[in-house]
Amino acid sequence: MRTRDTAARAARPARRRPRVPLALLLPAGLGLLFLVLPLVGLLARAPWTTLPQRLAQPGVLTALRLSLQTATLATLLCVLLGVPLAWLLARVEFPGRRLVRALVTVPLVLPPVVGGVALLLVFGRRGLLGSWLDATFGVTLPFTTAGVVLAEAFVAMPFLVIAVEGALRGADPRYEEAAATLGAGRWTTFTHVTLPLVAPGVAAGAVLCWARALGEFGATITFAGNYPGRTQTMPLAVYLALETDLPAAIVLSLILLTVSVAILAGLRDRWVGAP
């Protein structure tokens, strides 16, 4: 039987790979060059000989530390608020759910500067909530490190919500139904059944959320300003260094590029992988 199958396979004509039309190959190559050449230029102009010294400069380390701290805190805030929101959108039928989902994704397409202005109008000292926070608790959010966290969370949360909602929709609801029939409450089912089922989606969404928060610029500079050691994250430091020290701007850009490549490499199977 094996000999017959082998002979049959040998008798089959080899499949020809379809020829790629030149009309598609040429613009595809141009598109690839358009995306890759700026990165090549960044690597080519990098000050490799003085890179260790520049990485050790106090301004670079301060911006790096602040960026890591605020991005991590913003991600924790997004997980705390975004996971329940994603569960609500995926598991609960209620009037206006499509509208709520659309509102959740607005920061994805909203210019970050506009988001910063919106945050300022709500959480500023004369904002809708900011005036009450200032008068009642003496809390001022604009132009503070907490303001950086808030701005980053605003632009990054949709990434987490979309990822977790997709994971919830792909999870088998029969496990939750089985837990309910065994007497488990909603909270117990959510923490012991639902969360373990969608844990990979939550992790992927959190990583993307963290990467987006790390690279946030427009909303941060509008709502929190650009104060070294307090609100100056790495993207803001790049913007400032472009005016005075181009090699320092390149070094900071390389750090952000390395983080981006590492994120894509870690999530390639879930987001950009292809067989």
C-alpha cells in the first residue's frame, strides 16, 4: 500500500507556484521600502561608538525610568477598568451596546492632541471633574506624573478592551454555564473560570497596551506638559532632543524601536504570525 501511494505521488505533476503579477509586485516592494527605509536610516545614523555613554546620561535614564513607571501604571489602570468593560461588551446584551463599543474605540482614531485637550477640559482645575477634585481633595492632575498615567491610559485602553473582548467571544461559554449549574456565583465564575480561559488574550492586550502607553506623545504633552523628571517621557525627550542634540534623540528612538520589535516578536503568533 505504501509503495502504491508513493508511486501515485511521484506520478502527480509538481505544483507550479503562481507567478506574481508585476503590477502587484512593484507597489508591494515600494510599500515595503517605504516602511523599512526610515528604520534603516535610524540604525545607520545611530552613534554606536558613544551609545553606552549616551545611555548612561542622567536625562536619558530619567526619561526611561519615568516612561517605564508611567506605562506600567497606565497598563494596570487599563487592566483594572478594561477587563470588566470587555466582559460587559462580550457577555451582556443591553441597549446601546454597539454605541458603547464605538465609544470605546474612539481613542484609536482620535488625534492624541485632541484627546489631551479633552482630558484637560474634564480633569483640569476648571474642568468638569477637575474643579471638584481640586476643591474637595486638593488633587490636581494636569502637568503631574499622575496626569501622564491618565493620558497614557486614555489612548491605550482600547487595545486591551478589543483584545480581551475578542478572547471572550472566542472562549467556549459552556464552561461558564457548567460552573453556574454547579452553584458558582457570577464573581466566582468570572475569577475561576472566565479569567483563566481568556488569560492569553488579557496578557496580549496588556502588552500591547503597555507598548502603546510607552510611545504616547500627543495627549501627554497636551495634558501633562514636558517637565524633565516629572512628565517628560521618552517620546517627549526625543522631541526636545531633536532641537538641541540629534544623537541623543536617535538613542532614545532606538530604545523605543527595540521595545516595539520585542513586542511584535513576542506576539507574532497571536497578532502578526502567518503559516
